[in-house]
Amino acid sequence: DIVLTQTPLSSPVTLGQPASISCRSSQSLAHNNGNTYLSWLQQRPGQPPRLLIYNIYKRFSGVPDRFSGSGAGTDFTLKISRVEPEDVGVYYCMQTTQLPYTFGQGTKLEIK
Amino acid sequence: QVQLQESGPGLVKPSGTLSLTCAVSGASISSSNWWNWVRQPPGEGLEWIGEIYIDGSTNYNPSLKSRVTMSVDKSKNQFSLKMTSVTAADTAFYYCARATSDWFDPWGQGTLVTVSS
């Protein structure tokens, strides 16, 4: 199975300041069709996961542009340019390049 | 707007069978998507259980494969999960989700299943 390792596991951030989460894969997530199936999900307290980013950097419909994704191969990053109160929650990276699909352990974003 | 809603017993006895259904609205389950189950023990991370396509093709997580069966009911526009021989370790929120070729969305609200006598 592909192992996704997220850092940090907890991120205290000041409102209005940037935040960054790293996701490292145990093997390349580049599919042989040329796509890379790495997504980022947000889970607010008491809510189901919500898709933010797919295919490394593509923002899903309705996702604010303060969220951005980058990376390639085995190293990926989610950035929030200016953290807002509604961004509190746990963020997961997820790969659907290879079965079984797997998730990172999650990074808890909290306000300082 | 596509919506998914999980339903099923919230309490299952150890060694029993967990049975959940995911009702799909706003889209046909016969569309070209894979229909997935993901679970999350309270306070823990996400684990992919498996997926099913409209033609009945399935992919299961090898860690659960021996205990999991998924099915689709086109007439009711829903799909289902059965997990046998459950233990306390199977206590979790169970989510259903639609998967396109690129993403998982939407997700259901989730349902908590507790395994306890």
C-alpha cells in the first residue's frame, strides 16, 4: 500500500497568517496515464470530509482561492494564504492513483 | 445537486454483520462513477473500505476484503455495504462517497456504527 505521511500533525496558526501542510508519499503518485491523483480534503469538526483540491493543484468548485496545492511525484503541499476562522479542522491528503486508496494521518489546523 | 445519505443500524453485536445503505439523489447511480465507502473511528483518521461500479465490479481494501461485500440496487438508486464478523475495532463513522476519475465528491454526512453487546 502507498503510505502518505503528513507534516506537521498539528498546526497552530494566527488568523490572517499563512499555513502550509506537507504530504509525502512512499512512492510516486504519477499514474501511467500522465495524471497524478493526489487530493486534499478538509474535515471541519462534526462534519464529513470535503474536497478542496484534486489532481495536485485543481481547486474544486466553490473552494476559496486562498487554498492552493502544489507538488509532483512524491512531495505535495497544501497552502492557505490567509487563515480564516472557518478553516479550523483536520486536513487530509488522499491518493487514488493506486489501489487501495489511502489517506494521510491528518493535520489539525487550529487558531493560536 | 448530488447528495448521498447513509442509513442502517447504529448498533451491531460483536461477531454480527454490519449492513449500511447509501441513497443517491440528484444523480443516477448508473452514471459513470464508482461508489465508495470510507470509515473513520471516532477521533481517528480515514480508511478506504472499497468501491463498486454500476456493472457490479468491485475493488476492496485487502485489509477488509474477506469480510466486505458491496452491492448496487439500480431500481432504488442506492448502494450497500455488508461487513461480517465485526468487532469493537469496526466501531466507526461510515461515509459513502462518489468517485469520478479525478475526485471524491460528494460525501454523505456519515453514520456512526457501534459494535457492542
